[in-house]
Amino acid sequence: MFFRFRHQQKLQNSIDFSVKQDYLVPYDQKNYRFNFSFKATPALSIRTRAEWTDVKFQNMTEHGFMLIQDVIVKPFGKPYSFNIRYVIFDTDGYNSRLYAYENDVYGTFSIPPYYFKGSRYYINFRYKMRKGLDLFVRYGNTLYTNRTTIGSANDEIQGSTKQDVRAALKFEF
């Protein structure tokens, strides 16, 4: 179990579009994180994280909150293992976004920003088909409760749900 506090103060370009030249303004961010890990059995681990942030920039103040629950299952002597994550997040906007490392298929990883309001879950599955041959599959789903579109321009998704599926086959010789 641990608690982390991080405070950042710096100067950042203004977002005042009424002037032609950018100028620097104070940026103040405070992050609080509480993390708890528990190995329930040799095959089952549970991790919980709560994180919140306060951001002050120009004339705005934003707040953000995220709660993460991980369940990791690695049965001894079985050819499979998997982990599941469920996230609830609620931020005032992009400036108060929170990041979390996500486990992924072999050879990749992701650290997505969580912002606005919603939830996300994913499941990673690994199956050892035989010695030197492993199959990895991942399915993830993000649901925004306060959006009707996600992204912008060519990446825009009509709707409030975003899904991702990945697979990898690892062959060692």
C-alpha cells in the first residue's frame, strides 16, 4: 500500500486567443494517489488505485478523479492466465486528465488519458498453446456518459462507446 502526492508549478503558454502573441501564465497541478495491492492466493492478485487531481490554469480550475480495480489470475499448472481491469473516471476536462498504464498483448503497452466522465474495462488473456507458442488476446471498451461523439476529424466516432481488440501470437524457437 502506498500514498503519493505530486505538486507541479510551472509556466505555460496562455490559451488567450484574443491576442496574437502567446504569453506565459502560471500552471499549478496537484495529484494524489492511493494504491493498494493484495495477493489473495498464489494464483489471484487484486490491485486498487484511487487518484485525483486539481489543476489551476489561467482563470480556470479543474478537478479529476479515477478509480481502478485490477484482478490478475495466474493459475499454477494451467496453460492460461488473464487480467481484468475496470476504471471509473470523472474529470472536468482535458486539462484534468489522468493517466494509467494498461497491460496489453505481448510486445505492446498503452498509457491512455482518462478525461470527461465514463468507465472503461479490458481483459487480457494469455494461452500457452505449447512450448514456445503463446496466444495473447485483448478486448477493451470505453463508455463516456457525457459525450455523444468521441475524438475529432478523421478519428471521430459517432456515439459514446469506443472498443478495441488486439491479438498477438508469440513464437520462440
